[in-house]
Amino acid sequence: MSTDTEDISRIRRLAHDFLARLHVPPVAREDALLVISELVTNAIIHALPPAALSVRSMPCSVLRIEVTDGGPQPHLPPHPHPQEEHGRGLSIVAALATRHGTVTHAKGATRWAELKP
């Protein structure tokens, strides 16, 4: 197993524990973990370090997930080939999130998603 895969698995376990402490319901927790996995994976694989994850509970029971990286916003194909293993992460995020987006800044980019459990 590669270090990147180990990092993503460790982050997912930590996020699971954090979401459980926030009392996020199990089904919503799984959606949030999938969004976290996709955004963190994109940051680790496609951007420059450092990558930082932020998860917080907002008013009206909204869960906000942010991943900031140090690299340029990657150019990803909008529609991956059906046989392609990669390239669907941001589509998955869009399907699960009530809102999502990207903010670019001098030191990189922050990809964010909001979910309403």
C-alpha cells in the first residue's frame, strides 16, 4: 500500500471519529466521509503540498468540509471515459453536497462542500 493511500485511510478514520463525536447520523456520516475522501485524494494526488482538511458544524445543521492545498487548481476532464478509474471525484462531491465550490488564493486552492445531514 502506498503512503498516499495510507494517509487517506488514516484521515478517513480520524474524520469518522470526529463526525461521530459531532453526532452526525450514520448515513450522513458515510456521505461526509466520501466527500472528505474525494477532496483529500484530489489534494494529495493532483496538487502541491501542504494539504489541510477542515470539518465544522455550521448553523442549521450544515456540515462544511474544506480541503486546502498548495498547488494550482488542476485541470480535470469534465466527463471521464466510462472505463476510466479516475476523474469522478468532483462529480461525486457535487452529487452529495447541497453546495460546493473552489476558492483560489495566492497559496493554492480550497475546495469546499456543504452537506445537510
